[in-house]
Amino acid sequence: VKLSDVMPAVGDAVSAVSHPTGTEFVFALSTGSVKQRGRFALTRDGRKVPSVVYQLPAQATSPGGPIFNTAGELVGVLSAKDAPALVGYAVRVE
């Protein structure tokens, strides 16, 4: 999979592959969009890293997974952190 050279812009369409806890099937594909970009503390040490907030369905119990732009390039990896329904946090692939 090719890594994207650019961070997705707010409003860009994306697709995510995940495996939410408790599901009977192997993988779930969801589509959504970029909600917000910035530097967020997603690690225990509080260090802020380039991250993106996505609006995606059923990510709350996902252990993580790849996020692709419309060109099929990898733009991020979903965080395993629990999140509200329809919100996924991802660290930039850089």
C-alpha cells in the first residue's frame, strides 16, 4: 500500500478497515470524512502528535486499523483508544 505524501484536508472522504470487538465477521469497512486536523495527545506520556479526527461509523470498540484516501493511499492508522460512536482518531502515517 502506498503511503500518502499529504495529510488529508478537512472534508476529504476516507475509508477505514477495522475489526470492532464482539463482531462475528473478520473485518468491517466504513466510510466517512475528515472532521478535524491538529496535534493531539494520544499517548500516555502526553506528547502531542500530528493526528486527524475522522467521522466514521462504529469505531468505538475497534482495536485500530488502516485509513485510506480516495486514491487508495494510506493516510493514517486508527487509534485503539475508545471513542464516541461515529468518531475515529488516527495518527498520521509519517
